[in-house]
Amino acid sequence: MCFTDGMDRSVDSSNGSMRTGSGALLQVFRDGRPRTRAELVTETGLARSTVTQRVDALVASRLIGPVDKAVSTGGRPPALLAFHPAARVVLAADIGATHARLGVTDLAGQILTDTRDDLDIAAGPETVLSWIEDNGRKLIADAGYQPEDLIGVGVGLPGPVEHSSGRPVNPPIMPGWDGFDVQGFFTERLGVVTLVDNDVNVMALGEHFSHWSDADHLLFVKVATGIGSGLISEGRVHRGAVGAAGDLGHIAVPHGAEVMCRCGNTGCLEAIASGAAIAAALTADGAEAHGSLDVVAQARGGSVDALRRVRQAGRDIGEVLASAVNLFNPSLIVIGGSLSQAGEHLIAGVREVVYQRSLPLATEHLRIVQSRTGESAGVVGASVMVIDHLLEPSQVDAWMTEGTPAVE
Amino acid sequence: MCFTDGMDRSVDSSNGSMRTGSGALLQVFRDGRPRTRAELVTETGLARSTVTQRVDALVASRLIGPVDKAVSTGGRPPALLAFHPAARVVLAADIGATHARLGVTDLAGQILTDTRDDLDIAAGPETVLSWIEDNGRKLIADAGYQPEDLIGVGVGLPGPVEHSSGRPVNPPIMPGWDGFDVQGFFTERLGVVTLVDNDVNVMALGEHFSHWSDADHLLFVKVATGIGSGLISEGRVHRGAVGAAGDLGHIAVPHGAEVMCRCGNTGCLEAIASGAAIAAALTADGAEAHGSLDVVAQARGGSVDALRRVRQAGRDIGEVLASAVNLFNPSLIVIGGSLSQAGEHLIAGVREVVYQRSLPLATEHLRIVQSRTGESAGVVGASVMVIDHLLEPSQVDAWMTEGTPAVE
């Protein structure tokens, strides 16, 4: 069946059922392939005049633009158009407990300029967010862009965040941050959409985007001073009802020791297998260690005690991941965070227990791998979080109507 | 910005970005509200002639039809059209280990006729599926429909199923079923689309559809002879990479006893807290019990030993659910299955541990409730699984083109 009659205007995108606007057209371009207007008419089924109007709007916004000319059969060759990721930039911040990374990326998530600094999260939101703002302005200029080229800010923070409002919720290591309006801070100063999430969700997004976009169900585990995870399901972060999903650190370890955790419960994974827990154990054994990095240094230096403890931490993490595998059935587990730099011992311990303990059906095609993105995962993920949001069809349609991405 | 130019034909729905076909129009009607053609033009932004063509196709398929006349300002009143759930029927089966339930529903998931029978899953696929076919034909007639009114079959089975192919995968209590082509069986005999999933996913869908459609993240737990769960995330079943998600039964219970499980591991939840495990323990205590129903009978009869063991099973299930809450952050946990009929003791034990053990942020708004759908959850869920699939825009568009729902 083929419909040949007219369609009189852009369809209500709020209905959710119908999508024919500029935003939907931009999605066609996001595969990166250049197209002529005539090809778009064939590919989308939209009328030539409709394509012209929508393309003109996208060109005016600089989201798509001309590339090399197509081969023509004569006369002026038709213009080839393509998604133009360099049109605008995103400011992306990965804020840890004691250091911060900041990058400016294009609309394809490529880092153009970046910086890092030692920065204590406990210095409070005004200090930390001002650092992002000040350095962000410099990085945008360094990348050769104007302030008005910025379309969004993405921030990963080392604690629980209510994603819808962007406010931290009772973050244990972040005095002064509880309920702070991070979105409002940047909207007021930079005038752009700002999205905030916890650092592990953002790292999971970055890792998925950079190296594992073929994995439908990915579980990213960060093992550092603390332990946390981010779940990617069908390409999207699973945040759960209040954004608390993925908290591995305070799950009780089956067969684990009854150690008291800072959360008030006993036997939590974080109290047994985190970098902080191993450092404390090594220090008690007489080999002083102040955190994950010291543990990594001792393990790489060949300390049998450090290697043994890292391996056991891998097994303890594996006990909890075995439950996560039965529940969530991921196709890929990625182990990241500073403790994963201690060599193969951590991941070997994880594999040992997960493959022994999880259901055969769930592990048959399960891969357990080391993080590949390393220290840039958080910045890339914070950028991708913003890009995915702003380039959604409904957002782009609003943008075309209002002339600028809507600030929430 | 408003586009006023023509749109020349139905847009390629395979692109995923654009949806303007009959399927998208049907979604507009699924809220149940009747509309005139003129209202559809206003609501959707489609041209009048486009609406007429798409509506005619939907009326021809009987998916929408006329209802009461609208108030008119004079002359012949315009026809009010509405989604017509009675147009076609779905055959929905909930197959347990030792009994089967079967229903015929309309396209709104309402059960029109149903039946149940004692049926041993170990009798094999030919016997069990023939029971569905034979009784299905009778039920369709009993409901006043013709065989050609059937548009799909949904089946829940008591074991792991690869949802994409509809084949059971190494199901432990289902001899002869491993890899059996359930879809092919019904497609050959009844000529319609068939979807298969494990019984707990199907029950979770039914429970969510019937009573908790406002819950974005629901975890349904079935406690019977075995223990399993189904996760509903943003209205959809989370099946994971190979359809194995939600297997609570073989997660090791933190602080649990080291009992050998039939899966070969020790300390699994199912080996400690299932109806079968409690029945075995009661029998060993001298109070003979052959399964969940006997446990329920003893508990309801006031046996202190039975009540104590059901309560402890609730706590053990709570230990595992506490991990699931930290990982998945549901807004609602629904406890179903035959053992949940033992009164408030099971759910009281679950609540006791989950609220003590899970993160405060994750439990702040968490509700833990008893199943409301009871024994019909599986049939309703199997029907909803089929309806949700067949009424997807791309499926409806194919249907309008080919005249009948596509058999995969």
C-alpha cells in the first residue's frame, strides 16, 4: 500500500507516535553518510519541499552542512550534505573525589581540548563548579570556538545524583553538595542545557560509546577507593526509579567476612574489596598503603601480599557480580577504575568466581574484560550523555522552533 | 515553525526515525478515546486525505470501528471512531510444572473465556502444545469467534526460553523440550504469530498490566516450588543478553546456609527458601508436606513451625532482593506465586530484610506488595506480550500492507 496524498505540516512530536520533523531527519544523518536532497526524498518518503524546509532549518543551525559535491550527469552538481559534528561543542566534566578532568568535545563525542587538576570534592560546589566554568571557557577558546558555540554541559559527580533534577542526594563524601542545583549553576552562567549523573554511570556511557557500542547489555564496574557500577541496557543507562541503580558497593558478599562498612551495615563489598580496604589491610600487614594507587604500585612491584589481596578482592567482587549476572544477564562486564591497573589479578579473580557461580545460560556468551577507555571514559561519557539528549528528535524540533536548545 | 507542504507517501518505518503510517495512527487510538476524522487531522497534523486512507485501512482490518455519533451542528453527524479491542482475539497459555491455564482474550487483554487442567510439563511438547491447540479452538468458539479471528498465540513456559526464537534452552524440569520449535508448532497449525517466554516474565507483564502500569521499574518475584523473577523496566520486560535475566533462584544467599542446590552450587536461594525446600524441612520435622500448597495449608492452619519457616524464607528472599534493589532500583516489588498465599509472613520477612539491608536512597519510595492478579497473571501477561508486539507501529504497517499480521 502506498499513500500519495499530501501531509500538511510538521506532526505533533509530543504525541510520541509520529515523528516527521527536523529532529527525525537529523537522525537519518547521524550514521555519518553524506546525502543529497534528492537522496533524502527517496530515503525518507518525505516530499521534496518538506525536505528542503527541514534541511534549510538544520543547515541554518549548522547541525548539517555541505561536503564534497556529488557526481552529476551534467550542469551544477547537487550539494552533498552531512552531519556536521564540529558545528557546536559540549563541555564535559568528570569530577572525582580528589581530582577533576574537563574536556571540550564536538557533537560526535571527540575530545578537542582537555585538562585535569587535583581538586578536592569536599571544597564544595561553588569552588568545584567554578573551576569547571573558568577552565571550560579557556578550553572552548583553545579549541577555536566562541562561547555561543557551546550547546550543553555534562557533569559526572562521585556520589548519587537525581538525574532528572541534576541534584546530588545525600552524597557521603561531598559535604555541602546535598541538593545543590548544579544545572541552575551552569544555566545561569553559561546559558545552556546541563545534565548531571554519578561518575560511574557516566564512565559506563563513555566506555560503551568508545569501544563496546555493539554490546546491548553492558555492566561497567569501577573499582577504586570505592566500588560502583553502571548498567547500559539497549544503549541507555538504566538508572532505576530514583537514579540509585548499579550500587554494587553496599551489596553483602556471599561467603564474605563480616567487616563493618561506613554505611552502617556489615559485609558490604566495598568494606572488603575496595582499594581503600586493601590499602588498610596492607598497612596493617606492615606495608604502608594510602589508597588504590599505592596498592597498584605494590602489586606491580611484585609484592606477593598485595597480589594475593588484589586477587581475593577480584573473587569477592566476582561473588557479587555473579548475582548481578543472574539478575541482569549482561553480554559484557567491563572492569575499570584505578585498581584495575594492578594487572590481570583483579579480573582473573572476578572471572574465576563468575564463571563458577553464575548460571551456565547467562555466562555462555558473557565476556569479562578490562576497561579500554581508561581515564577519558568519564569525559567522553559526560559528553555523550549531553549529545544523546540534545540530538533526540523532540529536542531538535524544539531547537529548530526556538532557535536554541531548550534550557530545562 | 510550521511546515505546510505535501508529504507524498507512507514513510519508511524500518528507518526507525520516522513514523507516520497506520500503525502510528493506531497508537493514537490506543488511549481508548473515540475521535472523529476531523479530530484526528487536528491532533496528528496529517492531511485529511491521509487520515482517510489510513483510517480506511484500519477500519477494514477491524482494529478501529465506529462508535456513537458525535454531536453535530447540523446535517449528518460525523462518525466517531475508536479502537476496537473485540475485533480479534489472542490465545494465551500459562504452562506450569504440573498444571496449565489457557485463555482467549480480546486486544485489550481482557479474558473472554478460559480453562485450566492438570498437565505434566514432562509429558513433552507435543502433548502439552496439542492441549493448548485443541482447547484453544474450543475456547475461541465458546467466546463466539471464528478461527480466522485469532491473531496470535502467547505462551509462558516454566523454564528458560530464548525469546527471539521461542525455543526453551536447557530447561531443567522439561524433558524433551530443549530447543523445541514452539513458534513453528503453532504457526503450522494455527497460522498466526506466536511468542514464547518463561512463565515469570509473563506473570510480571500480567501483573504490571493489570494493576501497576504506573510503576516504571517493577520487580515481580514468584515464590512457589522454585523461585524466579521478572523485571519490567519502563514498561518492557528486561530479558538481558540471552533472555536469562531475573534468575533469583540460584543467587547465593548472603549469611545463608550452605545447602546443596539441584543446580550443583551451594547456598542458592531456591535450595533454602522455596516451597520445595520448606516442604522438605517440615517433612523432616515430622509434619509431612509435599509442596508449596501443603506448606500454605500448614501455615494457614496455624502451625508455628510452618509459620516460622515461611517467615525465615521471606528473610532469605529479602537478603537476595536487597542486592537486587541496590542493582536495579525498582519502585515496586510484587511478591507472587503459591507460597505468597501463606499470609503476611512471607512478605513481612522480605520487608524486614530489604528495608534493613538496602540503600536508604533506593528504599525511600520502594513499595513491597503482594501480587493482586493471582492465578490469571500468566494468561493476561502472555496475551499482553502478543498484543504489545502485534500493535507496534511497524507490525501494524506490515499488516495493513500484507493483509494479515506477519508470521515470523
